[in-house]
Amino acid sequence: MNNNEISNPKVEVPKGMQLNDKDHLGDLLSCLKCMEKDYVVAMTEASNEHLYESYKSMFLNIAQMQREVFELSFQKGWYKLEKAESTKIDTKAQTLGVELSDLNG
């Protein structure tokens, strides 16, 4: 494992043309991400508060499902994260702080 990666031991799946658990989970994750984006658009275009709240409730449920699928994929070792250097994190935090300050005038 690379020192800049954060991951779990990989659960091996059958190789070949047939879909396996990793394929199904990856497909589900992609679909949920797309659904999240679509619900955000629907919320911004909702014509009344009741419709907005309905979309928001559905969005929050889908976002929770997406997070759970991501966590499961990460636990299985099928998703890796890159460890960020603390200097990169500090620089980004400072940049965002400046941008926030500029927005607040």
C-alpha cells in the first residue's frame, strides 16, 4: 500500500464478464450520485414550499444511502482515499477563509 493512500484490505471478487458485487456496488454508487444531483436541481426549481420539502426529504434519504454505499465500498477495500498533506489542507483552509471573508464584505 502506498503511504499516501488510505484504504482497507481488498475483498477479492470473481473476474470475468459476469458482474460481481464490486460492479453492482459501483453502479449503485454512480446512480445515487446522479440522483443526488438531480434532486438538488429539482429543489432549486420547486414551485412551492410543499414541493421543495418533498424533494428535500427524498434528497436527504438518497444522500444517506449514497454515504452508506460509499462506506461499504470503502470497507471492502474497493475505494481508496488519498492522504492529503497538512500543508495542502492548511493552504486550502486559508483560501476558503479569504473567500468567505470577501463574500461577507
